Amino acid sequence: MTDALLWQKSSFSGGGDGNTCIELAAAPDHIHLRESEAPTTELTTATTPLGHLIRGLKSGQFRTTG
């Protein structure tokens, strides 16, 4: 049997009960992400690649010019 995930909403969601939030749940080696509007669909990733993505986004590595 697997343990239930503890889902948390983004602090940028305003803390309401609306369905326009990104939620995440941490497991020992993975992070689970879902949109509150579609909670049955989850994206699961390992913590290291997600950390690399977040650092790249914060540093502007993925900005495009147009």
C-alpha cells in the first residue's frame, strides 16, 4: 500500500479554493505536480531534474527574445 500524498497549493494562488492553482506533493525521491482544475492528472519527476529546471528559470537561461 502506498502512502497518501500531501498536496500543497502554490503560495501564488492566493490561498483560495479556486481551481486555477498548481499543487505539488513531495515524496522521498520524486515531486508530484498537478493543476487543481484537473487533479487526476499528475506529472511526476525526480527532484534533481526539477531543481535544475527551477534554477535555469530563475537565472533567465530559458528567456527568448522576440
